[in-house]
Amino acid sequence: MSEIICQTVHLSKKYKDNIVLNNVNINIKRGDIYGLIGENGAGKTTLIKIIAQLTNQTEGNVKLFGTADKNKLCKLQKKIGYTIENPALYMDMTARQNLEVIRMQKGVPGTYDINRVLKFVNLDINDKKKVKNFSLGMKQRLALAMALLDEPELLILDEPLNGLDPTGILELRQLLIRLNLEKGITIVLSSHILSELYKLSTCYGIMHKGKLIEEISSKELDERCKKHIYLNVSDSKIASTILETKLGINDFIVCNNNIIKIYSNLDKCSKITSTLILNKVSVEEISIKGDSLESYFTKTIGGVANV
């Protein structure tokens, strides 16, 4: 069983009478890319600020690397890298100069690490260009380099894809996959671009109005969202036999209320319908179904009106 390196236990946060987080329990395993999903105001940024120890919770605990002891958590800060909201960049400095400031603040010795992270995020180690002249994608990669300077075990990124063009998104996605696979860094990633989260995440936490609605692995999500033929028939038992003996279809499951889900032969709806009818099984409905991450999220929080 994978080690849980980040866990919240009955975590709540209030600002006067406003409940921002309500009894949130998350479990992030070592090696995960944990996609945090939620509408604006769901509590995502507050949650990751608490995990990053940038603000305090009202109730509950955060456990990092197996401890909730506040003194130990302070010492574990070096194991965490983060970019939250708009990272502070010195616009009249170069990328190297920005990293030199962070290196001194964090007490990282020498300049080797600056060269290492600049190369990793595909920024020229000798470039004299000032940050104010960077593209948005270059600024995001510089912010990522800052978060990586301490070689963290846990990386927390709040909306890192915001405003990037398709090339910038692709570059950042590839960097995050490399960090996870090559360096074993666990990543918590919040984004409104759910199609990109789907390409990256190994598991998801779905938030709504300050509550964690569901935690689900990418494998579980794929099973729930997998495209299939949705078949509503008069007799699922007889229909199952016909599918197997007459059509050679075995990749299906029988659900309640005479519903059958067929996970192959998606282009054979007409043939399935005609074969069943010829064998005196009525077909009430046959259609192709399957959710995207966007539609699954919308259904999970209770519909479009709640987004």
C-alpha cells in the first residue's frame, strides 16, 4: 500500500461567519499527481495554502510525511515546493537573478542548483532577458523553477495553466510528468482546465462549497466514464444470451432494471437492435454513453446550476 504523505483530518476554515472549508479529509499518496477540482469559491486555494503552511486552519489537522506535530511540520517545510496564486517575480531581474534571491532566502548553497533547475524548465542559463519581457509560459516555468530549487518531495501548484497558450500548456504538462516519473515528486495540481487535469492526474479530489465531495483514482474514473452502448431491454437475461450466442459479444455488464452496458462493438448499435427484436426482445433504448471529466464533475456536484 502506498505511503500517504499528505493528509487532512476534519479540516475546517472559517472567516468570521463564512465557512470556507468544512470537514475536509484528503489523502495524497507518494507518487500521486493529485488533481484538485472545484468551481471558483470551492475552497481549493485555501486548502492548498493550509497544506503549504501559509495559513492556519480553524479546526482539524494536517499530517505531512506522517506527522501532525507543529514543530516538526515547520522543519518539513523544505520538503514542500509551491506556486500559489500569482507567484512573486522580480520583473527587472533575469531568471537567474530571481532564482538567486530565492536561493539565498531558502539557504540553498552554491549556484549549481540554479543551473540545474533552469535547464530542467527549459530556460537558458545564460539569458540576460529581464522577466518583464518573458512570455507567460516562461514566467510559469520560472515560477516552477523557484518551487523546485529545494528539491521538494511534494509540489503544490495552484492554477499553473491559467492563461497559457496550447504550446505553453504542452510544455508545462511535459515538465510535470517528468518531475513525477523521473524524480518521484508527488504533485497536487489545481486547475479549471479539466481536460488537462485528465491527461496528468492519477487521482482526483472533487470539491464543492468547501466540502470534499469525492476522492477517486484515474482508473476508477475511467471505468465510470468509459464509453459504452447503453441498452434498456424488456428482458436482460434473454438479451444477454442473445448477445453472447448470436453476436459473439462478451464485454458487457448487466445492471438493475434491465439495463445492459456493452463496452465493445460501439459501431454495431443497429445490428444489436435488429438481432434482439428478431429474437422477440424489445429495445426501449439504445445509445452511446460515457462521461468526460467535465461532465462527471458537473454530475457529481449536482448539475450545471451548481458550477
